[in-house]
Amino acid sequence: EAGVAQSPRYKIIEKRQSVAFWCNPISGHATLYWYQQILGQGPKLLIQFQNNGVVDDSQLPKDRFSAERLKGVDSTLKIQPAKLEDSAVYLCASSLVWLAGVIEQFFGPGTRLTVL
Amino acid sequence: DAKTTQPTSMDCAEGRAANLPCNHSTISGNEYVYWYRQIHSQGPQYIIHGLKNNETNEMASLIITEDRKSSTLILPHATLRDTAVYYCIRGYSTLTFGKGTMLLVSP
């Protein structure tokens, strides 16, 4: 079974530039998550999709971050414009529709973003 | 707010059992206890979860106290490949990661 795919794996940009990350979840997984992981910390949820609808985006900095999952499959996370503090690993995860609250998320390898 | 408390780091000798504690004293009745781990430069990996009863799978065992205020993840025979950050998470529909415990398994 193929895992969660992410690209690119690494990205270096200058502040105020724009950047986009792509994620393809495991086939059949209806739920997709984007996390931000700053060095030394645990992942922080940015946004959660159920099919192509947003379930939770309460921690997404909406003035500069946007995400979409148009056909309920793959997803794109964009930062525009980037700030120095956006330097982090951006992780995508997917899971089956959860029943009774149980969540097993499958994570991709992440995209390491460096903002100079 | 991770809502759990874990030691920052732990050491374990290869072949010995690793016992990782977690405190979740304010856990709600419908929240599960999850354990994930993250090996360096990889995404987190699910290990195990439980609600009230102790659980075991091919990776680990999870012991939850009767009052559900704390739990212990047990890796019965730790190997070098178990060196990772281990996250204890309490949650229902979302997962909130803390800083976890850095487990170093040494020869």
C-alpha cells in the first residue's frame, strides 16, 4: 500500500516570497490533515479536511496561509507571503473516516521549508 | 496545550524493556490515549491507542491506570531502531501533540 506522498521534500525561499506544498493521501482516506512542526516541538494541526470540506482550520494563519482539497483527494497548502517564522517541516497526514473517535493517522515524510 | 505530561528524555539499553510514562490527569471520559513516535527526519507513526483497558499489539503494550489519569507505553525489547521521540496524546476527534519523550536506545 502506497503511503502519503508529499512534494517537494525541501524548499528554500526568501521572506515575502510565496510557496506551495502538495500532498496525496492514501487512497480511500477521506480525512486529510496539514501540520506545522517547528524544530524541537511536536506537530501543530493547521487544517483538517473531511473529503473536500474543512472541518477545523482554527490554527491556520489565514492572513498568509491557505489550503484546498478541491476533488477530495490531493491537497495544496500555500504560504503567501512567507515570514522567517514559517521555517518548519510541513507534514501531511490522512486517515479513514473515524468512527467512535478512534484516529489512526498516516503521515507523509514532510516538506522542510527554510525562509531566509 | 498538549494536555499531557511526559519526561523530556529517557535512556534504555538495547534488549531491555522501555517504559515510557505519561500523565493525563484531566482526561475526559470519551477521550482516547494515543501513542505515536517520530524517528528522526520522518513523519510521526501510530503505535497504539486505548480507552480504559490495557492494550497490546505487535509494536508495544499500553497500560492505563484504573482512574485513567496516567499511562505507560512499554516496548518489551527495545532495539536501536526504537530511538525516536514518543508522543502521548489524549484526544477524541483531533490530536494535539506535545514535545514528547526522546528515547535513546544504546548498545
